[in-house]
Amino acid sequence: IVGGVALIVGFGTRFAALALSVFTLAASIFFHNFWALPADQQMIPQLLFFKNIAVIGGLLTLAAWGAGAWSVDARRGS
């Protein structure tokens, strides 16, 4: 919750985005392991896994570019 709020207000955005991307990757590997399921049961976990990979891509974009002009970080000058 703290990481999500930090992203919304733009406080420590780069660190929060990196932390959330690592957490999301770990959770995806452990909880959406479609490769361990039979072929007829892989569709939904695979879809959720790749959705999380897309979310990680968005988080890494925030980590690379920062929060933007309206963020708390921009107002602090960092």
C-alpha cells in the first residue's frame, strides 16, 4: 500500500517503482507458475503472468523517467 501511495503522489517514485517491480516479479514467479501445470490448465495463469510482466515494464519506465512535473519529487527538486 505504501509503495502504491508513493507512486500516486510521486514521493520517492524511482525507489518505489523498483521495489514494486522486484516484488511483482517474485510474486509472478511463485504464484503464476503456469509452466508447472498441465497444458489444458495453463491459459489463465499464463495470462496473469504476462499481465504482471507488462506491469513490471510500466514500473521500470517510472523508475527510469521519474514521476513528472506534478510530483512531490519535482517540487522538492530531486
